[in-house]
Amino acid sequence: MATGKKAFARAKILETRAVPADDPYVAVEIRESVVENGKTKFVQKKPTFYPDWGQCFDSHVAPGRQVRIVVYDKPEEFRAEVTKSIHDLIDACIGKPNQLARITLDLKPVGKLVLQIKLFGEKEGEKGVHLSSFGVVECRAQMRGGRRSKFR
């Protein structure tokens, strides 16, 4: 069970690799698990958002939360996607409070997505997370490197 304030993860979209797109962009959906009639389904409660390359997005760490990232080519052509639980995304950060982790996710049907993740909290047991004593500062100070648009 979570203790103290809610923990959250900050992710920075860095680049795609091997995605066939001339002018790619990403859409991010945060989904919550809901149990109806004994079956679990995932529901998007907040609108989809479209961060620029090098821009950050935050998500609270909660049981059953999923992050879906879709890569499109302008104007609106689907290219690839990945869906991960928020806990899968923060695994590289566990035990490293206030440090950045770089992760590469496999996209379907093809390609990779590179993110930079920072966890504001630590994992306690299987599902619990608590916020550490460090504060939150602006994304630019936390996620060094500025805007990048690299496509391979």
C-alpha cells in the first residue's frame, strides 16, 4: 500500500529508431485498470496528449496504470506503438532516487522508442511507493540535453 504522498515518474521522449516515418510525432495515453463484472479493462480517463520531442510528461505511480505511446507520421498515419505498465517503466529507476534512467522500448510492429525516466519516489514491496525527501524542479533542469529530434 502507498504511504505518504503519491510518487510519480517523469518521462522525456528522446527519439525513435527504425520507424518508417518522415515527420513522426507521439501521442501519449494514460490508462487506469477498472474491474467490471469480474473482468479487468483499461480506461483512458484523461485526454490524449502530444508531447514534442524532448518534452517531458508526468504520471503518478498507481497500481494498474498503463502508459500507451503511439508514433504517427504527419498528418495522422499510424506507424508503431507500445503499451507498458507504469511499474515496468520505472523498474530501471528503483533504488536510484533522484537519478535518471534511459530506457529503450520495443515498438510494434517495428522500431524502438527511447525515453529518459526519473522516479520521484521508491518502491516499497510489490505495489507500494512512497515519495522520497527530494523536491521537484523544472523538467529542463532534471532532464539535461534540451530538445532533440533524432530519427534512425
